[in-house]
Amino acid sequence: MSELKQEPFVWQVRVYFEDTDAGGVVYHSRYLNFFERARTEMLRDIGISQTQLREKHNLIWVVLDISVKFKKAARLDDELLVSAELLWVKGVRQGFRQNMTRISDGAIVAEAELSAVMLHADSLKPARMPAWIKAELQQDAE
């Protein structure tokens, strides 16, 4: 297993009305959306477009499993910082850790750990992470 040491990427998001229930509390499924967007923005920040990854390299990323711990309720108009970091690469799988923190009080709202895999877009068969992507993720850590 290849361990990666880096500072997490952090992306800011605001909670909108559409993200909440009638009481103004974020729906549990929206936390997954926020985590997904942070991972996408992490890749974009180091120059990896998921569209180009699919179109030019025939690769897509999919989540295999995710574990979320809900710590505090996020509410309408909260501003959140959502982190994303690649922890490890093992064969065709990658492990990520993510945290969601409310800016106003620094409270951890949710934590997630997940594993993902790259697939060949046309066959949906597993693919190893290309060395150039791993290098970009490691270079970002320096």
C-alpha cells in the first residue's frame, strides 16, 4: 500500500434552502453531494478534469464504499469548509478522508472515509491510477 502525506484540499460551500428540510437542517444525502464536490474540486485544483479523464484517457472514478459520521447539524446559510485528501493507493483502489467544518464556530459537522476505484469508461473494468495522476496528487502535497 502506498501511503501519501499531504495537506488536505479545502473547498468552501454555503448551505442553500434546497439543501435543507422544512426545519432548515441539511438533508443527510446532501452531505454526500458536498463531499463529492470537494473531491472533484481537489482534482480540478491540480489540473485533472474528470471530463477530460473520461474523454482523453477512457477513465472514470467511482466510489466503492463510504462511511459518514454525522457530528453536528448543518443548517440553512451555514458556510462550510469541506476537505478532501487522498490517503492511500493500493492496486486499483484509493482511500480518501474528508471532513466538513462549520466556519462560524469551527464545529466538525461530518467526517467521511471512502474508497474509490478507477475504471475504464468503456468496459467498466478496473484500472490502476496512472502514474501522472499519482504524481500530481503527491506534488500538490509538497
